[in-house]
Amino acid sequence: MADNRTEKPTPKRRKEARDKGQIARSADLTSAAVVLGGILAIVVTAPTMLDHFSEIVRVGLSQSGDTHLAGRAGVGGLYSWGVQSMLAIVAPVAVTAAAAGLIANVVQNRPAITTSALGPQWSRLDPRAGFKRLFGVRALFEGGKTIVKTCVVAVAAFVAIWPRLQDLGQLAGAPPGEIVSQLGSMVMMLALYVCVAFLLIGIIDFTWQRYQHEKSLKMTKEEVRQESRQSDLAPEVRGAIRRRQFARARQRMIADVATADVVVTNPTHFAVALRYDGSRPAPEMVAKGVDLVAAAIRRAAEDAGVPVLQNPPLARALHKEVEIGQMIPDSFFAAVAEVLAFVYRTAGRRRRAS
């Protein structure tokens, strides 16, 4: 079937997607920024870092034979000093890398704080959706990107090391300081090459993510027309339409009470209607309500001959935790045992009566 989503997303559609945490971003671009920031920090602070390392080694060796360090207190003090000294060395690099990652995220998308993405997404448990994620276009792109990144690392390592192989051979017998300097220069060159390559991959990946994000936000002509009509209506008219839609949904819910197997009540303030036909692992919530709606559910159950069971704690818990159309979750199985037994007995009586 042809895809009818050919219209560009409206500002409202974009805002709704952003509020849900649906934004286009590239993790590779952020990673490249973090690595690049770390490399630059190391290059700038390298002399200071070497001086601090030398100081740590010198002090550690000079106090290794100090008899005053005998005992847990002395060793603990030396250990604490060493940790603090190492943190002072690592802190500039870590802070710079974290700032680079934050800037990369801000550049890709304006800052947005939302908790929608933290909630459970039950659609991810659908095996069909999981199969599509594993073998869809996005999965193929991610797999290809992983292969490309591996090849990039190999090429970058070759380009950085191959011209320096003769220099490595000449380091035999050289002073330790020169060896460390040459190896450090080579490692930094390798890291820089890999970082630049990853940066290019990140830019390509971000372009792809933006394209996929825009594609997912596209709307049908009917959706655009409907949103336009709703935005043109006065707030009072929109409120009246919502109230009418809510009233119709409540009428349909009350009508579905006749299909329920049992109604659990508070007994006056809460009422939930459950249906269990054996096709699903647990009873399904058909209707629920409080006060006047609960009274309407009880009347509909009495008119339809649906059994009514009084269980205040269970009625309140089910009303709070379970939505209409959902099955009772596993956490309620123990509490619902009485209801299940009641449903089974009721179903048995109905079969014998028929």
C-alpha cells in the first residue's frame, strides 16, 4: 500500500514530537566531539601533565622507604594524596570532553528536557516491531555504518603509523624521554586521524538521522486539514467538541459493560468491569469509573445480568493502575485470584443454566 504521508509536518506536529523526546541526533557525532575535545585538552595540558606525573613518581619513590609510613594511617595518607594528584591531572581532560559532548548535543538540537522517553514503552515488546527494527532500513544502515567505522579505524591507523615506521626503527637505544615523545606523538596523530574520520561519519549520520526524522513526522493531507480546522476553531467550540467526544466514549464504555463477566465495586465510589473469554491470559478492563460513572456501570451490569462483586481495595487499585482495553498486569494476579474464581464459577453456572 502506498504511503500517503506526503505533507511536511506542521509546527504543532514538530512540537508534539519534541515533547515526546523524538529528535534527530547522531551518537557518532557526539562521540567524535568528545574524543576531539579530549585530544585537544591533552595537547594543551601535556607539559603540565608530564610534570605532575613526574612529581607523583618522584614523591612515591622517595617515600617508599620512609619508616614513618608504616601502618594503615601513613599508607592511607599517601594513597589519598596520589588519588587527588591523579584527579587534578585527569580533571581538565574530562571536563573538556564532557563540555564538547554537551556542545555537540546542543548544536544538533536545541536543549529540551522531557520525561516522556523515560516511561515504559510496551510497543517495544511486540515481536513484529522488534523484527522490523532488526531487519529494517535503519538496522541495515547501522550495520553498514559499523563496518565503515571499522574500516576507517584500520585506514587511519595505517596512514598514521606507516610513514613513521622508519622512525620507530631508529628509536632503538634512544633515551627513554625521546622514545616516550615519539610514541606519544604517534599515538596523538593516530587519535587525531581517527577522530577526524569519525567526525565525517558523524556528519553523514546526522544528515541521515535528520532525513529519517523528517520522514517519520510527515503527515497525510487529511491530518493537515483536520489540524487546520481545529486550530481555526474558537476555544469554546473545541471544548464543546471534546466534551461531546468524551460523552460518546463514555456511552460506548457503558454499553460494553453488558459484555463483561464481572463488575468489581467499592461499592459506591469505584466500579470496574472485567471481561474474561479465555482468549487472553488475564481478564480485560472493559469499563471503569467513579461516583456517577460508577453508578451507571453498576446499573448497566444489573440490567445485563452481569454479576457484581464488592472488593473495595481491588476496585480502587484496578481503577488507578489499569486502563480500559488493557489486561490486568501480573502484579495484580494474587489480588485478582478471588475475582478469577468468581468469574469461573459464574461462567460454570451460566453454562449449566443454558
